[in-house]
Amino acid sequence: MSSTTSTTVSIRRDISALRDALRNRGDFAISTRNLRGQARLTLRYPLFTGRLPAEYSDSAQSADYVVFSYDTPIAWHLAGQDAERDEAWIVPGTPYSRTTTQHQTAVSDALYSLPGNYVYISPDLAPTIYDSDGYNSEGYDRYGYNRYGYNEDGYDSDGYNEDGYDEDGYNSDGYNEDGYNSDGYNSDGYDRYGYNEDGYNEDGYDSDGYNRYGYNEDGYNEDGYDSDGYNRYGYNEDGYNRDGYNEDGYDSDGYNEDGYNSDGYNEDEMRRPLVAGQLDASLAYAARSANYSPAISALSSRMPGNVALLAGAAVWPATREMIDRELDIAWARERAIPSFTVPEVIIGAGVHAAIYSAIRVANGKPKPLVLERSDRVGGTFAITRRPSFYLNSGNYPGLLGRPGQGQALNYLPGAEIQPSDVSSAQYGTNADIGFIVRATLARYADVVTSAGVRAIGNDDYESSELQVRLTDGRLVYARRVLDARGLGDPIIPDGAGMSERVITFPDLLRRFDGDFPLQGIRRAAIIGGGDSGKVSAECLLGIGPQASMSVGSLDYLDRVDIYGPQLADTATEWYASERSRYSQVGSFLKTRRLSVIRERARVVDTGTSVLVNEQSYDTVIVAAGFTLPDISSTGTFYSRYESGNGLILARKAESGAESYRIGPAAALPFTDAEEREPAVISRAENVAGIFRYAARTAALAASLD
């Protein structure tokens, strides 16, 4: 029997060294005591047997030498075990972990090579019989491996199964069958979710989609900004793009790339030419388009450039409609009021605002600011987009003249085109002048729509500035104000409350912008015998300009009564007293469809019909004239304002403030010279004629500083 030694050896998978250690039964350690051998002298009893099955405990406690894997005895030496053999090594066949199994195999291998030693590997301590090839009855050799090199758990001596994986499922390279190592990463260093140990995928992004610099694949950080500090819409955290403009197109000083602020003014307090630019752009487009260019092409060789463009646009209905629509869109965008004092404000965007603005710009003055209370520019003549009434004066070419001389009476000084440039009809329509007025204002004025004026005043008597207060409370400051509201608002007779059945003359005209404008009306009354009353009769009798869609079965009236004490009530008297322009209206007096009732009208709306002097009607049109509401607080009285040569041009506030009334708003009586011309004073309506005021307005615009 070998003696026990206290020599400690270091062994790393060296069978001969392990065999020597076991032969000498000396202390040894491998891999920091994971596999170790100890003699009895160095052991403490009773032994701690770890995971050793209980049936081996007594045997192990009797050992004089024990081999441990971790803290579990896997082999031990017994002295005097058998009568014929005085010693024996016991190696239980109990399976443990992969490492312990490897330790058992190594110890069995070393003991098997020791001469004179008998190894018992069976759990019942019975000797195992091996055949000539070294395999027992179960097909395993002394080390527990079958002829294919695998133990009963299916692992080879290196601890791998036939698929090349150890008991933890990893191959020799450390990867499982899914290709991941024990840390969960594949050979490229990515886990099953595609991220490396730093948390980034093969494209360099983490699970939130950001790279190591904090940007996603679109180049934006978690706050939504790129490396230059701009979001996906191109704006930085202050709301400005790379060019320095916010989403509304303005820089930090409040100006857009064209140099204009949100009110449409530049640093020099000049308004942007947006509407004028839209007019030019629309005309240029019309000239290029086959749908809009026929009239422009036909006139281009016969008229100067701009005249041909505007006249051609006005002549061709589709082109006129397109430009009309585009101007409305442009004006709708220009409703901001300037915060600084403007040189001039004109109230009302009609004929005389257009004349005054055109002459001012022609004389090198800034564009006036025009305030229009409605959402449509152009005044009475542009109240409808389509033609709705004929003009009173004949359509003559040439410069402004006087009635009875065969000269132009609807001439607009300063305008690029005139009524005779857009129509050859004997009597033009309201839409003809309306187009000219709108084009002129688009070119020569800054117009703000939906800007009704409540009052004109001056709270600071030491200042020459005037304060214009709008109906919505906004204020505009100007050095000069011109009231160009025309004739004003319709006069409403006492008791004639407005309703769907009682409407004004402008209300009637607006119906003609739609289709079938008179549908539902069979009997109508007109209150008033002036021009608006006669035009109303034309509309109701179907002898005015036709709506785009109108048919007799829907728009035919059985009866129209005009209440006007001053009117002729027979066709003969009508022809003798009225201008020839309205002779066709008089012809209906021969029929039952039209009657003149020379009475003062008393109107009662019953809720289902309207009674006029106890006669029942579907609709009543109030055409009793106009009145101009006073909006002045600079001095109630306006005196005649004369030019240097004594020509009366307008009215001016007696307070001395630069506040004027121009055009029909001035209500200038006939002069002595005009009263000497029968063709002028023969019609009371001539007092408000364009021919009377156009030259006056133009002269005023040219003479003021």
C-alpha cells in the first residue's frame, strides 16, 4: 500500500501527473481547487459530502484519501477493503454537471492506468466487467463513453453532443443553435433583437431608433431637431428656418423675404404690391392660356400692351371671371391695418377712390389706403360679378364730355382702360365699369376690405393727424382722409322693415349673381321712381342683362307695380317724360304686367306676404333713394373746396382738418355754368353723374400736396 504524502501538485488536464498524484495520494489542486485531492490527515471529519448520494456517505467517511469536484467527493481510497486486496478506489457513477463529469472521467482514466488498482464505478459498488474492447454491458467504457465517444447524456469527452453543443446548448465557439453565445450575442456581436452590447443595431441605431450621437435615421434627435438644430419642417427651436423665417414667412424683425411685415408694409412704410402683382400674374397667365387669350390676342396688334391685356380680359367672359376671382382672393389676404400714420385714407372702394388713387400715383405720390366696408371692391358698379343692369349713359369713346354732345360720360381719368375699350353696346353694363374700377384700384391703391368706418376725428388738437375709427374698433391714423362713399345707403321708408320679402335695390341686384334669381316671385312692388326704381323694373321684367341661368317658367313675373308719384302712368306719357334709355320699360305699360301707381307707398309685412297700400305682393323692392350717414367728428359742416382757378372740386371740413368729401358724397349742386346747359339739368339724376365728378376728383388729386 502506498504511503500518504503531503505534497501538493498543480495539474491541468495532465493524466500522468494526475495518476502520480493519485498513486502517491498526495494533495493536489486544479483550477483553483475545483478539482482537488486531500489525504485524511488534512481532512476534517465528518466529511462534508456535498451532492454525494446518501448511499455512498458511509464509504466516503471511511476513506483515507478523497478526490473532490468542488465540494462533492467523486472518488476516494479505502484501505483493506477486500481479503484479497488490501485497498480499493471507489468512483461512484452518479452524474453531475458537465464539469464534474469531466472531473470523474479524468480521475477514472488516471486510476484505470494504475497497476494493481481495481476501480468500482457501479452505484452498488459491484465491479463492472468490460469486454476486450473496453466496453461494459451497457456499451460504455471505463470513462463512461460509448464507442461513438458519447456518454449516457449524449456528450463527448469535451462535453459536446453529436450536434456539437454542450449541456448548456453552446458549441465549441461558444454559440447555441440560434447562433448566440451565453451573453446573448451572435458572432457579429448582436443579440436576437439585433442590438450589440452597446445597444445599437447593425445600422447603428438603438431600440428607440437613435444612433450613438442621438439622431434617428432621418437625422433628428429625440427633441425632433437635426444636427444643425432644425426640425423635420425646417424650423429651429425659435421657430425660424435656415433662411431665418418662421412658418408664417417672417424673420425675427417681423419681415418676410420680400421685406414686408404681417401688415404688408416694409421698413419704409410702403405696402407690398400683392394685389397689383396678382393682377399682372393673372393677365400674364391669361395671355398664355388658350382658354383665356382669344380676345387678348385679337387686341394685341390693335391696342397698346397693357390696354390690350386688360381690355382683352374684360371682353372675354371667362378671362374676366378668372381675374375677378383672383383679385377677390388677393384682397381677402390684405385685411391688415397699418400701425403707423399713412399719408391718405379713402373711405369707400368705388369709382372716385379709383380715379383719385390713379392720379395720385401718376403724380408720384404714395398709394392711398382705401377702406371698404364690404368684402367686395368696386362700389355699386361691382356689387355683382355678372352684369345686372345697364348704364344710363351711352357708350362713347374718347375723353370725358357733357350730356347731349355724343361724348363719353363714364370716363375714368387715370384708368388704363375705359368702358368703350371693353364693350361696343349702346349702353354698357355695371360689370364693365366695375371691372375697370377694380383693376384700377388693384394697380394704384392699397385696399382693405371688411373695414367699415364708424368715425373720423382728431382727439389731439395740436396734431394734424386724423384718427379713423373702424366699426370693429381698430384705429387708422392718417394725415388726410377722403370720404368717397358715393350716394350712401338706401333710404328705408317708415314702417318698411327689411326681411326676405322686403329688400333693397342692392339686395335685388345681388340675386342676379346666382341662377334663377326671380324664382318664387310672381307679384312684386317697387317703392321709388328714380333710376334705381326703373332699373329694378328692368330686372323684374326680364329686359335687363340676363343671368347666366334664367328661364321663363321660373323667373317670369305676372305683375310689377311701381309706386312713384312723379312717374308717368301711361306709355305715351312715359315716352315723353323719360329718357330713351328706359323706353322699353314704358312699353310694358301697354300690358297688364306693369303699372305705375302714383301714390305714396305704405308697406306692411304680414309674415306670409307684403301689403303695399293694401295690395298683396310676394316681394317689395325699396328703391327710394340713398342717404349718406355722417361719420365726421372733425366738424359737422363741410364747405365747398375750390381750386386755384375757382373750380369747385369737393367739400372740405370747416374745422380746417384735412378731411374731404369727393364724388357724389360731396353732394355739390349744379354750378351756374351747368345750369345753363339743358342737357345737364334736364335730369335730376345727373347731379350724381360720373361726368360731373370725375374731372373734379382728378383735379383734386393732382392739386393736393
